Amino acid sequence: MKFITSFFIILFISIISALSDPEYLCIYKLAQDAGSLGSFGDPIKGYTFCGTSLIKCSLDNVTSINWQFESTSGFILTPNYFDCFQQLVYLSVSKLNISSDFIYNKIKNVNEINFDQTSLSSITDFIPYYQKFSIGSLRSPIYNVQLKYIQNIQQFLALSSHITFVNDGTIPQNKNLSRLNIYTSIFPDLTGYDSIKDVIISLPSTFDNFSFSNVKSYSKLLTLKVISNIKCLDFLNDINKISSDSLTSLTINSCMNPLTSLYALNNISTSIDFQISIDGSLYFLNSNNEKIFPFNQIQRLQTLTMKGGNYKMYNIGSLFQNVTTVILSNNSILGNFEPKIGNYPLNLDISNNYIIGNLDSSWCSTLLIIKNNNFTGDIPSCFYCYFDDYNIKDIITTGNQFNQVNTPCTTIIPNLKVTKDEIIIYGVDLPFSSNQFKTIPNANWFISIRSKQMNVNKLSMPNSTKTIELLILNGKYNFTLALDQNQPPIISNITFTSLNSILISGSYFTYDKSLVSFMVNQEICIVTSSTFYEIKCSFVSSFLNFGGLVSSTLKIGNHPSEMNLIDTSVSFINLNCGSGGGGENNCNGIGIGICNMKDRICVECPSNCSNTQGICDIFTSKCQCYNGFLNDDCSGIQCSPSENCNGNGICDTTIGKCNCNINWAQTDDCNTTNHYVSSIISTSTSGGIVSLTGMFGDIHNDLQIKIGDLNCLPILLKNSTTIQCEIGPGKGFKSVQVIQNNITWIGNGFKYYDILQSCPSQCSSHGICNTMTGICKCDSKWSGIDCAIEINLDSPQSNSTINKNTANSILNNGEIKYSILISSINEIDFNGNSIKEINLKNNWIFNSNNSNETFYYFYQYLNNNNNNNNNNNNNNNNNNNNNNNNNNNNNDSTIIISTIEEVKQNKQFSFADIYFNVESGSIKFTTTIMNWKYSSVLNTLQLRMNTTVDQIKTNNDDDNGGCNEDTSISIKNNDNDIDNNKLNYMTISTNGKVLYGRFLEKALSDSRPTFIQNKIIEKDENSILIGLNLPHCSSECIVDPDFSVLVNSNFSSTCNNNNNGSGKKKWLIPVAVVVPVIGLSIFVMVFYVFYKKNSTIIKVHLFSNIKLKNMN
């Protein structure tokens, strides 16, 4: 009984560790020889090596060793202890004595190696290639190491052990060394080592100042960091000798001895990204023993950061004219704040100092952080206009003594201009950051000059846009700006509001009153305010000429002057002619009821401005529509409450209602998101957190998530693109409902996954199933996705052919030919009904520029306006037409890209978080669908692939006699019940040849992995049509199937004619092979494989008195 119990304990431990015999024995021997075996278990219960922080494994291989045990007396670690590890990539050795040749022998497959508290005491020869070679604490320093000995290493680190290098002038043959991070007393000479890009030097108290002259050899560096925590350094006076055109970062973390003169910080690097950071006391000590900011000139910098100082500053306004960002917080700076000269800096942080002075408008284009100083005086309007943004108010006012903090803002003046490529809003007191405003239509604005100018690409605005609504601070300040720069102002009426004040109403005016002039009877009316819709002005004294018609002139900017007559008795420019009197001012007699009393002519506007929906401008013969009406004749009804449907739809002016775009619900203002899910991060069968990604908007009234029949609660996160909630346990694929704002979205894409995954056909008992990935690792004599094909070296080999005219992929093996083709794409509704199907056959265009002998690139454009393929006539010349389809390549076109790879040797791939192997001779497809225009957010896509099998007639057909025919049929699906319509793996077999097709359960939807279901559309005796059901991808969907042909071991190239008389080939019906979860069969299989492969280990565990043979 004790034997059986121990056996099952060891069985359990070994299954978890999953180590092969050789690697288990290697670890066992290392632990035994080093005297550390007891740290991993005991002879009775067994030894557990994997799964600890010291040793990590994958499948049956050790991948990482972090050895931290002191060895027994006399033990010396040699490289051959690690020869048997096939996938060891990380090795760290601590507290051991190592052999003198250890570091000069490459440990197979190891990328990163580390030595800490070992016997390593010198480096006297070339170290082989490692991505990272690290030395921790040493028992003694290592001096005068030839730099050439580490040229094979990419990164060399010696962080806590003293090491020095010498350069004998030998030009390195290998250019691997890219990074040095060392604790040294001598700056190394890097002459000839142009491959080194990043250097970190930590200095001890014995630092040799003279060695700093070696920095002249650092001109090819990207980053340099110098650290000294022990003593203050003399400032690096030779720093200018670097003269680099590539250095982007110089960091000095050390206090420094006072300078004897001001320093010109110039000529260090010409890189536009160059930044300097000094963390430590640095100042110039003048003749009065005053500490002064150390630099009097500063070169062009992206960022200058200084901390730990204590000094006076002069010329703050002019010193940083070449620096984009300056950070001088917490330096105890004394100084006067001055007006800024020039455009820089764009960002200045001088918070938590003792700076005094006033803040003026020259700093409006700089993002200032000046809190906790001694500022006084008035705050410029460019800042206080945005004090509703607490962050702006805090960084300006906190800890200072300004006069006014809560002043109302009346100074924002936006203007708009249009260039060839851009729309530019410019003016006075505009926003500092993009989160302080938005526009309708919405666009991705770039603030080019803070508080003064912001730009956007003109193509980002719909062509129908006439005006842009600028909403600042969540609509506290709203402005309407005209896109048409040639649009003259439109005057609706001019009214005297008092004896000396006039109100001009209309549209297309300006917010800049300095551009407006208005005169009445040659008397200037001084403009007091101006907006898009009205202008107010006043006379110096009361206007005296009341009771009759007077002339007026309005001029705005460069627009021509507008001449109007004002009837001062009624204060309107339009006068209706009466029906009586019979005078020449009566236009009713000729059917026109508007007269121009200045020019004594009758005026007619289109459709009489639809009677009561507008007023006729007697000077332009154009209608001025009342609010709510539009078009030339005011016949159109304006949509309300949003004239332009918030940029999310088109206003139907015949009825005054919005037709909302597909992503917006059909509401009055198109401001409610028509939400959808594009990808789902599912959870295991035990339940957990589910993450939905898509378009959900900013409003989530009554939000509910249902997965299958379960409510997903609580809802942990909700924003415009992501919703997270927690679901209970379940199994299989489930539908998903997202309900909010009285709108319900229904879709698929959720699957409860098993933490321990099963493999196809349980690897046919000829391999080991990786339960983390569901992928078989076949035994040496077996192959195939399910390890069902016994390798026969005499079997005929497969070859592939890609037709560049049709994108048809053909796999040949002997007389059998398999053809695979992407045939069509369907948009389907939630019930699975086809909304539209587009034929993709014979329309592929071969991209010869990007293709080679391994990769074949095809593409085609679909016009979303008519849903027809535009490439029907291009096929015959597709090799020459790679650049002739630009007319189709626009924002309204769907692009389908098919990449076909001929896999010429066994290869591992990764797609949508799934790792899988593809055998040589296979074909792998990667298909991308971009910019599909759905007719509903509930619809999804189905990509269809057609696979056929044909027999090529040969002279030996009559001899084969059908002896290679296979007649077994098996169909399974993921849910472990029979369903002929679902599949993950497909086989088509005939004459001993088997075509494998793998269709992963995941796709990439907008770059995010999500579960999909694949189904059989139709099949017959020699073909199968498969549909890959994709989610609602907003920008792109990507799928990644692959195909291979293998030959059964019982295949015979010649057959006896007596097998059957007919010689007729019987095609095997396509088989869909999937991954059932059968716990008992897993245990039985693992037990069998374990015992078969690990009998040696069992014996070691159970009979600890048996000595292991010396591996050496």
C-alpha cells in the first residue's frame, strides 16, 4: 500500500513538473552534487523541481534556472551540467564556485546569464554570445579587462562589482555589444565600438577624473548616464567634447563641486530629441559667495531637468529660448520672473521655489507650473479663462498671492481660416489642451500654439460641413465659425435699441470686433461686441436723424461693404409695401410685395421665401430664413435640437429629422451611441471577469450585460470603448446582450474556455498534449495535427503551387491534388441570414512588389456604395497592376488582403494568443478584411473557403486498384456532441493521402483576440465549403487558417489489381476533428505516457538507495 501511495505521489509531482527523463536526471544530479537536493523534497515523497521560483519549466523542458544555494565543500560548477537542457534560456548562478573556463563556453540556447557571489575573478578571453551577461557581487574587483573580450555580448552589466576596461585599439569583428551598465572607476575608451548605444556608469570614491576625457569617444551613443552616490564630482568639463549627432539623453545623478565660472552648455548633441537631466547640487559660486544658476547659455534641448539645487536665477524669460521643456521644481530658487522672449520654452515647471514677480501675457503659449512661489499682480486672461479646469487653476494660483482669481472670462476670440490641407482656428485665449474643448463635427484637433492656434486635417471634416461649433469647457463658452471664407455676412435686421445703440442681427459675423466697422449716415457707431449672430455698437452721443430712412454701411474684415437702409421709425431694413396708395412704392400691382425704397425697384426672392418662413433681403434678392428654416427659398426644415445632427448623421430637410449614421441610434439629434461589441476577452468555465471591447458611448443609462441566460454582475468598468463585468460558471459558446439607453445589442463571440485544454483526438496516443495550448507534441515517428500519421520516409513528398492569377492554392501529392480558395464574403444578420454576399473568385490582384518565393500577397477592393467587386476586368493583367487601383483605394472602399505562405520547414506560429506548429510543405493563409461598411451594428461577417480534391490521371491508375483507400468517417465538435456544422480541424482523405485544415477558434478583431465559430456550409464527396464566422470588426478582421498534406504509413505506391475489380476511387467525406474534453481519457493517457517515458525517474524516487551513474 505504501508503495502504491508513493507511486501516485510521484506520478502527480511528475505530471506537474512534466520533465523528460534526461532533464529530470540533470537537475537531480546538479542538486545532488551541489548538496542542495533536500531543498526540493525527499526520497519518499519525491522531488519537485519545476514550479518554484528557482526552476521554471515548459512542457517537459527546463526553461529557467535561478540557483541560489551554497554548495558543499569542494563542489565546482562546470558547463557540462547544463548540456542536456534543450530549452534553457535563462541561467543565474549564485554562491557557487565555477570552473575557470565556465564563462568562455556557451551554454546551449541560453540568452541571459547571471553570476552573483561566485568565484569569477578575471576575464581573460572572449565570452561567447549572450543577449545579456550580468555580474552581481564579486569576491574581488576585476581590473583591466580587454574590451574586445565582451564584443560578442549584447548587454554587459556589472552593477555592484568593481570592473575596469582597457581598449587596445583592436577593431571589434562583431558588432553585438550595444549596452554597458558598469560600476567602474575609469570611464572606458569606446573608440571603435560604434555599436554601443547605451552606457550607464556608476562611480566609486576612487573615480579617476582624468579618465573623463574618454567621453570624446562617446559620439555614437544614444544615452549616457553617470551616477555617483559617494562623493561630489567636478562638473564634467569635457562634456562638450562628445559632439554627438545621435545622443538623445544625458543623465547625471550626483552632487557636483561648485563651478568657478558660468558654463556654456553647448555642442553636446545635435539630436532634436536631446534631453539633459541633472539630479544633484550644481551651481556657480561668484565672488560674493552667491550661488548662481550654473549656465549662461543652453543649446537646443528637448528637455532640461535639474533637481537638488539651491541658487539665484536671472534672465528666466530669455535663458531657455532653445529648450522645449524646462523642469526646475524644488530647487529653492531665488529670482525675479520676467516676460518671455521668443517662443520657448513650451513647458516650464518652476514650482516650489521662492520666485517673485508678475505673470504677463507673454507666457500664454507656455504650460506653466508656478505654484508655491511668491507671485503677485494680475493674472492674464489666457489663464483665468480656464480656471474651471481645476488643474490649470491649481498649477497657477496655489501658494501665490495674485490679485484676481475668479474673474469672469469675456476675452476668448476664435477665428477660422482654411488652407490647402488644414482647417485652423486661431485667435486670443484659446484652450491649452485638447481636453478643454470639442467641436461639432468632432475632429482630432492638434494644438499647435497654446492659447493661440489649433489645427486639423481638412479631410477629417465632412464635405457638407458649413460651420464648426467650438465648445470650450463642456459648453461654458460656445462659438460658431464659418468654413466658407468667401461667405459674406448676412443681415437679418438692424434695430435701434436706444437713442445711441444699435443691434445688428444675422449670421456669418465675427467674434473679433476689431474687424468690424459700422456707419450710419457717415457717423461711426463704435462696436462694443460681436459674435457669429449679432453685432452691438454705440454712438458717442444720441443719434438725431430719427423718423425716416437713413443709409448704413457694415464692413467685416476683407468682405465687401454691405449697404443697407434703416427706417428709423420702425428700425427694420425690410419695408412691406402697402396695398393702397397706388404710388410707385406699391409693388403689389405686379405681384411682388417687397420694395427697395432706396433704389425705387421691386425685389423678388425665391418662392417669396416660402411665404412665412423667411424674409426677402431687398438689396441682394436673397432670402434670410427664420430660425428653423433653411435653403435658398427657406423651404427646408432645420433639424432640431441639432442642426447638423451632431455630426453623426444627415438632416433630411424635407421633414426636419436626422438620418443617423449606422453607429448612432435613430434619435432626434443622433447623439446616442448605437453600441456594439467587436471583441470579447472571455473567462474560464469557473467564471470570472469578462472584458467587452467595442463602441459604447459616454452615456450608459440602465446598463445590463447578459451572457447566455446569466446576468454579468457586478459591472466593474464602463467607458466609451470597454465594459468589464463578472460572470458565473458555465460552458461553451454563449450569446451576448448589451442593453443601455433603451437599445439592445445581441451578438456572439463569448466562450467559456477550459483552463486545461484538450488536444485533437488526444494526440491519437502518439504524442503529449500541452494542456495549456491544446497542441500536440508528437512522438518522433508520428506527425499531423492529431499525431495520427505515422512517418514513412518512403512516402511521396507534397509540393505546393500558388496561382498568381486566381489566388488558388494547390497542394499536390502524387496523383492527388487539393485546391484551397477563398471564395466569398457574406454579411449576415444575428439570425444567420445572408444580407449580402460578394464573390471573391477570379477578382484577386497579385501584388508582385511585396511577394517573394515564400510569401504571396493578393488583394481586392470592394466598393461599399454598390457592394460589387470593382476588379472584374483586372485579372488578366494583375501582375502589372499593383499600382493601378488607386481609384478604388479610398475611405469608402473595403480592402481584402490575402497573404499565402508556403511553409518550407517546420515552423512555430503565434496568432491571437495561440501558439501552434505548422509542418513543412504546408500552406498558411492570413486574410485581412479592412473597412467593411455594415448595414447594421448587429451584423457580422462570414468568410468562406472552398477546398476540393481531385485525382490526376496517371499510367499507374489501373494498377493501384484502390488499395490505398481509407473508408473511416468521424465527425465531432468542441462541445463533445455530434454536430456536422461546426469544426476546428478538417481532414479530407483519399488513397492514403490526408489533407489537414486547421481553423483556429480565435480571430483578431481590431487587433484584439476574440473567439469565433467555424461551420460547414456544404459538402459533397470531393469538396467542402467552410464558413469562418467573424465578429463585428469596426476597422479590421484577421483570420489565420493553414493546410498540410500527409501520407499514411500504409500507403503503397503499387497495388494488386485483385483488390477490387472496379478500380473506382472512393472519396472519403470531409471530416471535422475537434477537441473534446474527456477527463478520464486524459488521465489514462497521461498515466500511460508518464510511465512509458519516466520509468527511470520512478525507480529513482522509489529506491533512493540506488546510486545514479555518473553522467560525466
